[in-house]
Amino acid sequence: MGILPGVGSIGQIIQTNEGKFFIPYLRGGTADLNTTLALATIGVVLSHIVGIVALGWWKYLNKFINIKAFLEIPKKVLKDPMVLLVNPIKAFRFD
């Protein structure tokens, strides 16, 4: 609706104690911030739900955090102390 010419200019002028205000009859759907935020929230939540359903919660979680890299730290720390610095970096690496 906001793309159509003249849609926001058709309305009524209201006189109040504070002055005159123009109230349009027709407005674009996303002229209100609440609509935009609701659409964004629904999109993000649904994308996570679809990802969990498609992959399972464990594989989906491992796409964001590599839990195996954290679990390897206690096994390798005595042989190689640098694993304390390297494995947390590997844990958040995206492949």
C-alpha cells in the first residue's frame, strides 16, 4: 500500500488542543514498528524451529558451537598445553 501514490495523503485533519493533526485513512502495512518487529521475530524463531526439526537438536546445536572441541580439552591438556588456547577457537569456527 505504501508504494501506491497518494495512499498516505488521503485522510482527515483533526483539530485538538495541541494543534492540527493529519490522520491518514490508509497506511502501509509496515508503517508501524510493531508489525516489522513481529515479522522479524516470527522469521527468526521459525528458521530455528525448522532447522531443529530437519537436523535434530544435537546436530543443529553443533552447527553453532563445536562441543567436541570443548570435550577434547581435558584429554589433551597434559600432552599439549596449547590446546587450552586453540580448542576454544575451534569451538566457534564455522565449517
